[in-house]
Amino acid sequence: MEDVFPFSFPVSASLLSLLSILLFLVDVALDVWAIVALYQEGEYVYMGVLIALLLASSILMQVFSWIWYSEPGKEMETSIDKFADKYNLIGPLHVFQLGVFLRCASLVEISICKLVQINSYQEGVAVMLKHDLSILRLFETFSESIPQLVLMITIIMKEQELQLFTGFKIAASLLSVAISVLFYHRDMRELVPEDQNMGWLSSAVFFLWNLFLITPRVVAVALFASVLPCYIAVHFLCLWMLLFLWAWRQKTDFMDTAGGEWLYRATVGVIWYFSWFNVASGNTRVRGILYHVLTGADTVLLLGLWFWRTSVESACRNPLPINPYVLTAALPVIYITGLLLKLLYYWKFHPNCHPFRDEKPQIEFYARAAAVETDSSDAEPDAEPQLTNTGVNKRMRNMANNFY
């Protein structure tokens, strides 16, 4: 039957996929460089913390990747996946923290085949693989990149020395975080018709409000950690537990197994510690407002405690690399600016009015995908389609529903 999968994987998407994978490899190389630099400087405690963060994030990504490879009815589509499955290499590759690279290699294979047109893959296979990698990259951003950035700022504030190169590196890291969130959002936009895809203006607004909301949160956590390093762990664990319970209360339905779902909720708690991430359908506006009020209040509290502690110890310490009055005044202003930009985005650029939000068009939309594997003429007209190997899986379906 003719492939009528409603999503497309154009040549531009192939190029962006290759670029994203290249940036992922560069990020791995920079992580190794950071560990070596801390070792050479004799900062063994910070080096140990960084290694622990990298390992925890890597294990988290490998577990999710392995669970998705182990889903019932999972078929290996690319020749790389088929080779790994034939020789039972998928499990060992994940044990040795290489499972994500297997997914990257599969996407590279599809992208190259798309560019040179030497093989034909269903568009849905590429979109599904790209979507899963995008989710893993999002998890890595909030479980590794942002904690690593917090550690970097903490070291600077503890040593009370800010060099120009270090400042540029922090700014580049914050930009990279916002870009990662933007890439995930653009991938979600691929689940809609082409006339609803993100333009440059909407991408810019989305990028800016994420940058302006995440930056104050990251800096406030780092400042608090620089003066009360023992309490930052207590603060994270207490707040993370509340966020984890909130995710459970929203009855998320992302994974196929109960254990996988609990792991996903724990990961959502980590993401929420730094940024909002919608995980369930329903009244998302109320949940978003509640989250930003609580997160804003917590950020102001962390800034206030840092400012108080800095004022108490000012006589015993050298001048800080950044004026504390400037920080305590600028960060709340940046956060409020981010909120205003977010309101602008959802007012003007988010496809809130798309019929995808309605249940009936939703079913019809996925029915088009199901038609790849089943003959729609044999199905009941009002029955919800069974989504098989069309590239639409449970993760994509529920993410799309929550997205709108």
C-alpha cells in the first residue's frame, strides 16, 4: 500500500539531524575536556561531582533508550539496528553507555540515504527515530548540561574570579540549553501540517523566553550553592520530591511499563526544577501559572539567601566578580521578561486553535497514519485506529496531545 504517513522527513531535516548529532559528539568531547581541566587544576572534589553528574545523566539516557528498544513488537528498521539485534549487541551497548550512539548511527544512516537517495525508508521511521533522540537530548540537557553549568558558576563564585573567556563559555552554555529546548519544540511541530510549522520569528520568540526563564533559575541555584553548598542538595531533594509527586498526581502516561513510567516522572521532576514541561492534557494554563509562581518565589528566596549570606561574609572575603546588587535586581527582571515573551508566544505563535486539540480530528489524523499498515475500508468509521508500525508510537501520540 502507498505510504500515506502524514509526517515528512525532508532533506533539510536530514541536514539538521546530522548537525544535531555532530553537536552531541562535540558536547561529549567538551565534557572530557572539562574533567581533564579540573584534574590538572587539582580540583578533585569538583571533578568528582562532575563525573557523578555525567554518569548519572548517561545512565538515565541509556535506560530510557534500552526500554524503548525492548518494547513489545519493536521492529528494527535500519541495517545498523538489524545488525546489532542479530548479534545481540543492543543490551551490551547500553551497558557500556553506547546505546544512544547506536540511535545516532541509525539516524545518520537514514539521513545519508535520504540525501543520496540510495535507499528508501518510510518517512515515519525517520521521524520516530528523530523524535526519540530529541527526547533523550532534552533529558540530557536538564540532567547533565544545566547541572554542569550550575557547577561552573558555583566554582567561579567560590574562587571569586571571572575571566572573559569563562564568561563567554557560560553564555554559550546558556544559549546551548535554550537551543536544545527549541530543537525539541520544533520536532514537536513536525507532528502538525506544514502550514503550522515554526517560522523564524516564532522560533526566535520561543528561544528568547526559554533563555530568559532558565537563566535566572540556573544562576540563582548556582549562587545559593556557592554560599551554602550543603543545603543545595537538601533544597533539590525536597523540591524534586514535591515535583515528582505532582507529576504522579497528573497521571502521566508516557511509557509502556509501570517502572518506566515512574522513571519518567522522576525525570520530569528534574526538568521542572529548572523549567516548565507539560506532561499531561487538561487545564495546562492553571498548572503553568501555578508552576511559574512557585518557581519565581523559590528563585527569589534563593537570591535573597545568597545576598544575605554574601553581606554577612563580605568583610572576610574578596570582592565578588559581579556586583551582588546588580544580580539581585537583574535576575527577577529577566525572569519577568521571559514570562511576558512566553505570553506573547502562546498568544501569537503557538497553534492553540489547531483542530488537533479536538478529539475527533485527532483520531482522524492518526487514522491516516494507521492506514499505512491497515486497510481503512475494513475498519469501523468511528473506531479509534490501532497504531502499529507507522512511526506513530505512544510517546509521539501523547507528547503531541500534551503539546497542544
